[in-house]
Amino acid sequence: MEVSIRLNGNNQTFECEVHDTLLTLLRREGMASVRFGSTSGETGAAAILIDGKLASSDVVLAAQADEHEVTTLESLNTERGLHPLQDAFTATGAMQSGYSVGAMILGTLALLAHDPDPSEADIRDMLSGILDRETAYVKPVAAIRRAAALMRGDDVEAFEPLMLEPMTDGVNAVEVTEDDPPPNAPPAVPRVVTSPDVPEMEVVGRPEVKVDAVRLVKGNPAFTADFEMRDLLHAKVLRSPHAHARIVSIDDSAARSLPGVHAVIHHGNTARVKYASGGQSYPNPKPHDQVSFDDVVRHVGDRVAAVAAETPEIAAEACRLIEVTYEILPAVFDELETRLDGAPIIHPEEDTIDIVDREHNVVHRMHAHRGDVEVALNNADHVYEQTFRVHQVQQCPIEPHISVAWLDSDERLVVRTATQVPFHTRRMLAPLIDMEVKDIRVIKPRIGGGFGAKQEMLIEDIAAHLAIATHRPVQLELTREEEFFASRTRHPQTITYRTGVDSDGTLVAQDMTLVGNTGPYGAHGLTVQIVTGLRGLTSYNCDNKQFNCDVVYTNIPVPGAYRGYGAPQALFALESHMEDIADDLGIDPIGFRRQNWVKVGDEMNIAPHLGEGGASDEELDEYPVVESNGIEECVAQGMRAISWHRRSDPDWRAPADRPHIRRGLGFAFCMHGTAIPFLDMGGASIKLNDDGSFNLLVGATDLGTGADTVLAQIAAEVLGVRLEDIIIYSSDTDMTPFDTGAYASSTTYISGTAVQKASRVVATRLRERAAMLLGVDAPESIQLRDRSAWTPDGRSVTLEEVALDSLHINEQEQIMGTASHVSPDSPPPFAAQFVETEVDIQTGQVTVISMVMAVDCGVTINPITASGQVEGGMLQALGYAHCEEIVLDDDGKMVNPAFGPYRIYTADEMPHTEVFLVQTMEATGPFGAKAVAEIPKDGVAPALRNAIANATGTRIYDLPFTPERVHRALNNV
Amino acid sequence: MPRATSYHRPTTIEGAVTLLAAQDHMALAGGTILNADDDPTPVAMVDLQGLGLTDMESGADRIRLGAMVTLDNLKSDDRVPDSVRDAARAELPSTLRTLATVGGTVAVGDPDSVLLAALLVHAAEVHVAGPDGTGGAPLANVLRSNGPCHGHLITAVSLTTGGTTVCESVGRTPADTPIVSATGRYLDGVTTVALTGVASTPVLIDPGDPTSGLEPLGDFRGSADYRLHLASVLTDRILASLKDAS
């Protein structure tokens, strides 16, 4: 059919199918800013303006738009520069991946057309339909306020951090009273607490604009789906309706006969090559318990077959035509039940090896200890034992998994894919498709969020198989439903602590028993549970520690990597447990922790025993030591910001005018890691251009975090140039150096150090060439700053002159440097998490009022991107604590695979969110930096739990704090 | 993925009614439900946007809402009672509210719809057109019948204005679709209460015995017993609020 639309001011006529959505039509017409997030309109990634009103184009038929005016973000792109709205979002750092920022800008355009000075409530209402998993909506609200001011013609100030003097000496606690007023600034403004140990720098530490901002705020092609391919085929996957079944037969004849179908693959026509899908370093942890297509399905949503066809609709129809006969097998979902005698065996097949106890579904069994826990428990003045249960949640990137694979003109396989681990993906993919690594090229464009879900070789093999089978480019994009139950999730766990405490509050024994549920496949099962043990037993000094862990198979949707990687589970249990011990002992909860938490110089005595390869008990000569720790300053800043003194005020806790409401404040001490020592490795390559700019190539994977910006800032600082003089490119396995990928809070620390090293190589050569030009004998005396090389006596030569000389005139050479970095250290970032909540004691409804996190992440390379990481991390952590959960029915089918019933926080319901960045100098990090990406995930759940306990006196041992669960706890049901 | 096999945009009520008489034809009001449905059964879409049912007509104590009035328009029009405006705002987020319509909301009859609860306490009447002419029925009856009869088209919803209204709800988060909500209205000595989340559609209940006759289906957000508990608690609260207000 034909539709006439006034698109971005031009009357146009388009041919479309009756069933085409407006999203489909607009993307076909090259409107890359309109992006797929779901087919339900829930994500808002596809929001556009119809007759000036914001609307989700994925639930509008193209035909419905006939005779209407449609506006996309591209309408603002009339010049090379930025529209004021785009400028406002750029200046405030109101985007991370930027996948949905186009929708936000369009919404702002519509909002300001009606009200040039909207209230915050109106701004948040406008944003309510655009889900953002990354910014917590903090900086977008600031951006819209700024945009309104710009459009009104008001003067606006530069968006810069609020610099605060420290409240402590960095070592000793200070008393914080109600007379200490918190700093006054909008929530979006990062509060940076200065340190005398941290020098002022030119580019590092500055609120630089993201290097990829222009392409994001303009909606230019940036993501996997944005690049057009001639003759592209579309893939769909037929998935199991059963939690556990044997495939007796597959008849694909009807599917193959369907016009437009080019290939159908399943276990009958693909090679059986065992692998583990977790995107990890070589060798991938065993067992290798997956194949591309198996004759057994082990969870609802498991792969059965895949189809490549001319359109997604034909591929979906072909999947429906595949006749599969299943022999349904018994299934088990609970991590404790699966170990019992008689439980169904998930992996009886002989070619899956290295399962510890196959009959009881125990894939790994781990033990580590220091000292003698049992003796210490026997001798302790007090012994406390508690068991906690943490649930299954999904990462929910707004961009679902998507891969496009094709054979290039040399018949090498190229895969453009939304991955956090392009190099691991290349290596892991090769054997599955019977190609050599050198014959595969993996390109990572911008990624619309990953959070660990994309630290997996999840769908690339399917796209590759189909591309090879058809000799056509093939795109596979998961639906939102598939993203929920057929990608990856956070591991559910049962955690038991036994803790010995002496009467003076000293910890004498910590015993942690963990049963981790890795679903039907090992994936990240080993390492996530190890990290749970590591994080659960490292925060506090204690001579006697013990970790026992079973990692077990079940038939739930597959868990994997999720930002925090086992730490959020551990810290929920640990920090709840510590709170309750303090309460039972009648000790101040922060004081009790302070008495025991690790300080500078303290040994992390069990950390090396809980490493990437599993647990070990071998005594070591040397143990890692805490070198930097800003927790006292974090606590002081957080206590002041949250008005901690209210915690013991009975009138505040039980407001007289709201008899069913109780208020509470909660705290959690957070300690995380920075990269995986001796394992995570990043490479960097830099070359000088004619004009004194530099190309920086890194394998590191910016998935919206701002990594590219931070790495470019590090290079600019070393080379004495501006950020815009660094042109960074990442990542492409043919072009860029190796990097393990974006995980384990490693990019700034590992890849950043690689960049720093490579930059120093270049800087050394620049000094030498400048010395030649300036007639200086001592190149080391030359300083690089302001895009020039300076002698001590004030003479200079520009880097452009150095470049032109070296490339064209004298002793020509390409000035370039390469370096890589692996670290023996994993310096811990620390944080103080505070939460304020209200609890309705009649209904159990929990309302979170405020979240404050003060983080010691070493030296902050970029306060805007760093604070954005913390804001977004807290948002996800709040969802984990409060509302998100994957719910399975009795047959293992997820009952809530959509954002409405699953529930992630929207802009119009966010609590007040505030971030402090406490500066410390970490000697092992680039310019003093430690990690910031994952620690925001760790503290919200226990802090909220402890706030509920403060409000009501009720302790809750499982997540999330949904109304009925809390109601039952309040009533001891 | 939409399952549209043909698309029609009638410009008269009669034309729409004729189209909707066919078994596989469905009314496309805003599209937020129908276009998001992944049921592959083929459907002929009858888009109602050409019918002009977008007017709001207000009188002394009533307002008549055209069936194609969007929830966004409802939220923004100060002729509409505040309780209905607030409910329209809470019903859907910004990007769907501009598409979803009053008529579509009534036709779907979502048991969790706070907008329907607000309309119920405002004594809403549903106006329909069908092969046998036009007519009207109380919203409560339409909901009990699972929407208008096949082949009939909702043309408008009218409601009474005035009175004092209060809404209380419990959800997982502040903007979550409530597990249970209670909307109450006090007018001329009469209190009316509607609940969501306790039956197959929003229902009017006896304020003196709020759980009488209710047999809610539980789900992961709230068991049947919990929903009954919330029905009692929330009804008590709105009755107390209305008493204070009156």
C-alpha cells in the first residue's frame, strides 16, 4: 500500500506493507535515530513526533500515519553543528550509550513547544515513556532544564562539578550532626571531594564532553542495526516451549518450502562442537556444556532451530512451520532441590566433561579458607547465622542483542555485533563455524547498553552459520521477550553466613556457604560464584575465613555476567548480616563496620584464594594490601547528605500525620575490585597525524560507559593536547589491538594504563624530534603542553610542526607507539551507600525517597561520566532491590517478559539521587584512577533492607522488597 | 509484530460498523494494544481515526468524551474532572498516552485500569453504534459484558462531573500499575468506590463491605488474599479521606 507522510517537513509518499509499523518504515527510509527496543512501545527508543506529539512508532502502523506529520531527530540536523537541544544534552552528559537519547531530545522539542519553562514534574512525565537503563534520568532532567533555558535565550553556565573540601583527614572518622548542611546543588552536578594527594591536571579530571556525543545526539548511524547492507537476510530462532525435553524429531520441510526462506539450521545439520558461551579469556572455564544446536533443550527459550529469510515476518512464519516432536523430561528450578537425590540430571551426556557431581547437578564445588573457622566460632563470644536468598533479574539493555554476519570479498567472515568482548567472540566463534581465527573479523560499533549481558558469545554463531549457509548477510536481532528469557540474567543464590564476634565487636570468624544457580549452562557460573565469595569475605578484617560453594545446574533461563558479577548478591547478604549483628550487639551499625573494615595497609587475606580460575587453599608468600581507601570521607559526605541524624529521631521515623507510615535510613559499606589481576589485558596504539592530532586505537569496548572519552583524556594528558586532538577508534579485531573487553571494572585501569604507556612512547619520540628542531641536547627536559613542545627556557615548536617535519621533511618516520598492560593488582574502590525509605506498615509498600552514594574511585578521570556511571548503577541496583524479578511458572516459563510486568524504574518515579566522588590517589592506576563501573550496583539492596529494618524493626532475608513480600515479613507470615 | 492483513480507514460510523461486522475485522483505536499483540492470527484493521470522534463536550454536570479522545488530551483538558485527568496520566507513559484512546481503554477493560476506575465512580455511560442503531449503557455493565458486542463501535463515553474524589493505590513502585487501587467519589451524600486488581475488570463495590463477592485471581504481584487485604485497607483510607473532605 501507499502512505503519504509529511516527514521532517517534506511531503513524501512511501510504499509499505499493511503490517509494517511506522518504525519499520522510518528505519527503511534511513531514519537511524528511531531505534528498536521492543514491539510494545514500552521502551520509547522508537519514539517520534506524530503531529507534534511524542509517540512510540513501534505500535503505530505505517498506514495509521498516512496524512500525518511525522518528525524524527534528523529534522534537527540541518547544520554540521548541534541544535541547542542537542547541545544541552551534550554539555550535561545526559547520555551514556545514547541509544534512546534521540527520543529524549524529540520529547524535549515537543515539551518546550507547549511550555518554555516546564516544571521538573512535567519533564519527568515527558520522560516517563522513554526507558533509560543508564543515566537514572538525573542528567537528562538537567539537560532539559538547560535546553529550556537555551531556547528561551537565557544565559547558562558551564556544567561543571561542585568541588568540595574534604570533611575528614582521610583516616579518622568525624562526627556529622544536623548542624552540618549538605551541599546545595542540583542532583545532576557531581560532587567532587578534593584531595591534597591529587594534583590538578589539564585534561584528566575535567568534565569533558563525550567524544561520541555528536553522533549520538544527532542520531547518526552508530549502532549495529544502523548500517545498511545490500541483500540482507533476517534471522529468527525457534525456541523451546519446554524447560527440559529431548528433541525426538524435527521436520523442517514446510519451513524450507516457504517462499523467501534461504536456510534452516538445527541440530540435524550443524556440527556438534562443544563450547562455553561466557565471554572470558582463554582457556574458557569448563565445562564446555553447549553446542550451537542440541538435541536436548534445557530451559524454556533454549535454541531449537534458526531460519534466515528475506524478511523477519517470513523467518518468523518459517519457525512456526518447523514441526518438532519433544519427549518432555522432568525439570528442576531451585538451586537447593536440584542437588537432591532423584532430581532430574541436566547434563547426562558423555561429551560434557568436568562436572563435579553429575548425578546431583553440581557443576563446580569450591572451598577456600584462612585460619580455622570452626575453632574460632567455638571460641567466639557471639555466633550469628543467617541465610539469604537472592533472585533472578535481567540486565535489560534497551538495545537487544543484535549481530550481522557476512562473508566479505575475500570470503572472510565479518560480524558486526553488539558485544562487550569482540576479541573473545572471534576466538570462541572460530571452532563453531570451522574457520580459523584469522578468517574472522569482529566489529563492535556503539552498543546500546550491555551490563554484562553482552559479555557473551550469545548469538554470533547463529548469524555466522546462516551467513555461511546462504552467502548473504544475515541479521539476527532478539525480541524483547527473547532478551528476557533467552539471553542472560543474574545468578540466583542461597547464601548462609556464620559469623563469630567477640564482645568488643571484633570479627573473629566468617564462614560463607553459597549455592549458586547457573541454570542449564555453566557460562559464567564458576567465576560469578567465586566473585561472590571474594566480595563477601574481603570487606572486613578477620583471621579466620571460610568459603564453601556449590554451583548447580537447573532449568531456569541462563544466568551469566551482570554488572557487579556476584558482588551485589554477596553484599546484600553481608551488609544485611553485619547490620543485624550490630543491632543485636547494641553497637552503632557504622561504628561496628568501621571497627572491622579493611584500611590502608591491611592485607586482603583470602582474595588470592578466590581467583578467576576457582578457589584454592595454597598458602602464599605475599598477600595483596589495600593501598588507598577513602571510605571515611565517603561515610562523612554521605551521612551529611542523607541527614543521618534523623535515623534515631522517633518523630521523624513515625510521622504523626501519617499513622501507617514508618521512615528509615539504611547504610551499606561497599568494596569492589578493579579488574582481574594477572588476567585482564588491554592494548593501545597511537599515531601522530600531520596536524598534530593523534589516532588512538584501542580494543577496549565502550558500551556507553564513556570509556572512549576517558581513554582519550588519558592520552591527551600525556601528550599535552586537547581532548579533541585525540581521535579514538574502538574496536575491530582487524584494526585495533587486543583487549579482553568491557567487564570486571577494568577499562579505565587496564586499558587506560595501556593508553598511558603508549602515549608515553609517543611523547618520548615527540620530545626527541622537538629537541632536534629546537637544538636542545636533553629531550627529557622538554615539556608537552598546549599542543606544543616547550624547552625549559620558553622556546617551543608546535606538534603540527613536529608532525610535518617527521612525516615529510627530515629523517621521515611515523611517530607512533603501542603498549599493553596487565596488572598484578586489583585495587579496591570503596563506597558508602545510603538510602532513605518509607514503609506503609498496613500494605507493605516500600517507597524509596533518596539514594546517596559516595564513592572512592581513586582519581576521577571525568567527573561527568563517572557520576553518570554511579547514577545509572544505583538505578539498576534499586530495581534489583525493590521491584525487578524474573518470575517463572511451574513449567519454567517466564510469566513477565515485558517491561510493564517486569518493572524497571521510570523517570517519573525516581527517588532523589546524589553522587559524591571522593578523590584518592591510587598509585597503581593511570593518573591515580581506580574502578567506578560496578560498585554502584553493590549497596542499594542492603542499604534499603537496612532502612526498612530501621523503619519497622523487621528484617527481610530475600529480594525484591515488593509489597506482599514486605507485608508478609511485617506480619511474620 | 502486527498481524494486519488489510487496513481500512472509514470516514463514517456506518461505514465502520459495516466493516466491523465481518468476523476477522477489529477496531484499531490507538494501537497500543492491538499493534503490540504478537498473536499471529490475521486481522483486518479498521482504523477509527477518520470518524472524528475526538470532541469533548461539557455541560453543567456532565462531559461527553469522544471515543477517539486520547489519554493525553484527557490529561490536559481542564474540563475533565481532576480524578479522571490524573488517572489518564497514570494509565500509560508519555509515549503511549498520545496514542491510546478512551474508547480503546473501555473496549479492552483492563482489570488494572485506574482510568476505568475513575470513569466508574463518575457514573460513566458508554455510547455505542451498531448494525441495529445507537445506544448506551453504564460502563459497569459494559465491563461486565467484556466490552461492547461484536460489530458494535464505542462512539463516546459520558460522565458526571463534580463531587470529591480520592484515589489510593499500592504498587511495587510509585508509577507501577497498581496491584490494587481504590478510587472513591463523594457527591450529594453518596459515596461510590471502584477497585482495580480484584476482578476481571475494574468494579464498583459496596463501600460498607468492600470485599463482598470479590474473588480476585492472584499473580506474582499479589496473591488473592493479599489483594483482598488491600481492597479493605485502601477502601478504608479513601472513606476516611472522603469523610474528612466532606
